[in-house]
Amino acid sequence: MIDNNKKQTKPEFVLISACNGIDCINDSDNTQELIDKLRYNEFNFKQVTGCYNNIKELSFYVTIGDGSWSRETDLKKLLEYAKFYNQESILYVDSDRQAKLIFTTGETVSIGTFKQVPKDFALQHIAYTHDLEHNGYYITTKTPIKG
């Protein structure tokens, strides 16, 4: 018998970029290198478009804790990648959709709930994610609106 009252858990994930400058959409060398690293370490991932501090960048939605390593090991590895590509942080979203920025300095800042919103609403914010596969737009509840 199937228990329909059991809460389905959503995958935990990280959003990460290899963007290293102003022209982040066309930074193909770093992006390909990050893809190779993610594949080598057998991460499940897909490409998304991110906007962070008003800068668009190719990013990756990387599920964590679903492979042969633990969530902690996955986070550690992805944070190493972020440091390598001179990123300030990675965005970590837990199974309850609570989002945190994990900075390469070790600091962690909770930034609210990661949720889907209409495109026009997302584009008003300084940070958002566009899931190219499903054409969905996402923000966190504490994301500032552009000034």
C-alpha cells in the first residue's frame, strides 16, 4: 500500500558558475572546464542562466547527496570549484527550499525561500535563476529588487 500522506522530499541542490568577469555568458573556457569537472565527479547537473548582482551568467544546477558521496562531501567539492573560479559563493537550497549563500570564506548567510515566480517579477530583482529546460524563473524571498 502506498502512503499518500508521506511528504515527498525535493532534491537538495547547488547553483554554481565558472563566470570570471563581466562577459559571463560567453566565458566558454571556464564553463567547459567546470562541466568536465562535474562530469568527472559524476554530479547530476543541468545548465541554467543565473543573474547575480545584476550580472547574467551561465550557471549549473547541481543536485547533491544523490550520488555516491554525502551531502557534506558534495558541498565541500563544489565550494572548492567556486574558489578555483574566483566565485564569491555558491547558492545551496535544501529539501524544504530554504536557500543559503555559502561563501568561499566559510561564511553562510540564509537568504530566504527559493521559489518559482513569473518572469516579469524575477527580472525586477538583482538575482534570479532561469531554468532553461522548463522555462521557469526563480528567486529567493529576500532577493532585493533593482534600484
